[in-house]
Amino acid sequence: MQACQVKLQKFKVVFFGVGVIGSMLAKTIMEEKKDWLEIVGAVDIDEKKIGLDLGKMIGSSRYGVTIQKEIEEAIRQTKADVILHTTSSYFEKTFFELKRLAESGIDILSSCEELSYPYATNRKLSEELDLIAKKNEVSILATGINPGFVMDVLPIVLTSPCISISKINVRRQMNAANRRIPFQKKIGAGLSEQEFKAAIRSKTISGHVGLLQSISMLANSLGWSLDDIQIEEPEPMILNKDVKSDWIRVPAGKVTGSKQNAYGLVRGKKIIDYEFRAYIGAEEEFDQVDIEGIPKVSFKSNPCVNGDYGTIAMLINMIPKVIDAPPGLLTMKDLELPSAANIKIPF
Ligand SMILES: NC(=O)c1ccc[n+]([C@@H]2O[C@H](COP(=O)([O-])OP(=O)(O)OC[C@H]3O[C@@H](n4cnc5c(N)ncnc54)[C@H](OP(=O)(O)O)[C@@H]3O)[C@@H](O)[C@H]2O)c1
């Protein structure tokens, strides 16, 4: 009889940022018994978390890893194989912390949206980080559900059977009540229309971050040189009924979330057309990709992939691939085909 259990290589991980996503990641590794992963350190900037046991902090049992202030303290005793970086959405804001992490000589997997395709916002800093990564023999990759999968990797893979393509349409719609609180906040849930517009202008809230990165990654994969990428300002989604999540009740007439459109243009024509909608009370949830070409390709996942669980899974599943990858600042399109990793057969 053939053995069906492959002996798993064990990887040591250290957390850099133990917010909502970091905590969900830790809980998943501990409670889903991902026994091919061992958490050996954790770092956060929040004074209230420093000194706490990671397991206790996330409401699980004691794990024996204390949350530290500095990465050097967290990796002093055991050198990790990978750092799980979940502190921010912005590349320029995280550049110096990423540089410091890369200099520790440990591979980095991040949930930073702009890092998923950093060349789109700052080519110079991207090239600098790429050089630092290569010098320290470190691979750096940002992933997640979006950017990282549904609006870039998935459409990229779906173009594979096409001989020619004239347009790509990508749509994602979700009920934000099913997402973590920081996400509901950043799409403006509960604000008035004026407060929403002011918060977007002052950058107090961002709406979704990642359409520029997803469109850039898709165009680059196809070898399309776009004349322009237009990212429209997020618009408030307002319903004429009361809706609620576990965190907030939004009365009719107030903002339930946001919608955003973005386009890739060649000679004034929209050849890439994206729409992202996330709001509390959305009745239909879906991810949809329609490729106009030869042959036509249409894909719809209904419901959409849950962004929080999806992001945790992408970060965990990419661990073996980023450890195997060559050094440098990488993007999802540079690595081997993504897949779930080390999934146990349930019988
Ligand atoms: N690509 C995707 O699909 C995807 C999906 C989900 C999330 N994300 C992104 O992932 C990031 C994390 O999400 P989240 O919901 O977990 O956010 P969060 O709850 O705000 O967590 C961030 C954590 O990192 C800490 N932190 C900030 N700067 C730090 C530093 N320099 N050193 C150490 N710790 C630091 C924060 O502490 P303080 O609270 O004290 O600042 C907080 O505990 C966000 O930017 C989010 O947008 C991306």
C-alpha cells in the first residue's frame, strides 16, 4: 500500500505586527494545528501588547512566545525562516522597517497592499529594496486576498488559454459585515456622506488600497504597456434601509462602505476595467472576471472569497514558496503557481 502522508518540513515564523490580521494568523497556526509551522517570536509597537504571551494575547492558551518591542529581541534565541509582516498598507511608510527586517537575513512575507506591486508607487525605492534583499539573500513578497489573489493572480491565470484579448473586466463585491473592524472603518462605514468625502480627502480613511497594484501586475504579466492607469476616488455606498454588522449599526442614509472603479487605458480605450464594492448590507457577494478575447473566458465565484480568512490563508500557504524563491523583491507573478500548502487529507 502506498503511504499518503508526506513528511513535512517545519518552518519557524516570527510575527512583525500583531494586530487583527497578525492575531488571526497566530490563532490559525495554533488552533488549526498547522504543525509544519512554529511561531518563535512576535513583535508589535503597541506598548499594551509588549511583554504579553502571544497565545494569551489572542485569547488562546499560553504559547510560550512573549511579544517584544524589537525584532532583534524576538529572533535572538531562534533564527526564524520567515517574518510575517502585517503592520501597514503603504510601501513608503514601511520602507525603513522592511529594510531593517531584510538586513536580519530572514525572508519576509507581508500583507502590505502597496508592497504587492511596489513598482507602481515608487520604482526607485523598489529597486533599492530589491538590492538590499539580494545583498542579504532574502526574498520579500507581499500577498493577501486583494491585492494578492482575486483581482490580480486570478485574472492573470485566467488569461492563460487566450490567443488574443481585447478587454479584461474584473469585479469584486462583498458584504463588509463579514470583514474585520479595521476594514469596516477604512471603507467609511457609519459616516455621513460629507464626513466620508472629508475623510477620503484628508486620508483619514483610504477605502480599498490595491487597485493600482493589481492593474499594474496584470498589465505587466500580459506585456501590455498602458498609456495610463486611472484610479477613481472611492465613492460612498448609501442604502435606503438600516443595516448592521457585529461592530456597527448603520441607519438608512449613512455610509455603509465604498465603491471604487479603476481603468487601464491604451489610446484612450479602457482595456482593463475594475470595480470594487465593499459595504455592509450587500446582498450579493461575488468575484467576477470576464475576458473579451479568443476564446472568451468568464469566471464567477459566488460568494466572493472572504478577504480576512483568504488573506490569512495566502500568507500561510505562500510560506514554503517564498522560502524556496530566489532572493529579491518579488511579486506574486514571479513565483511558482500558488496553491494551498500542506493541507491534510481529512480522513
Ligand atoms: N492584501 C490584502 O488582501 C490584505 C488583507 C488584509 C489586511 N491587509 C493589510 O494588512 C495590514 C494589517 O491589517 P490589520 O487589520 O491587522 O491592521 P491592524 O489591526 O492595524 O494591525 C497592525 C498592527 O501592527 C502594529 N504596528 C504598526 N506599526 C508597527 C511597527 N513599526 N512595528 C511593529 N508593529 C507595528 C500595530 O500597532 P498599533 O495598533 O499600535 O499601531 C498593530 O498592532 C493592513 O495594512 C491591512 O490593510 C491586506
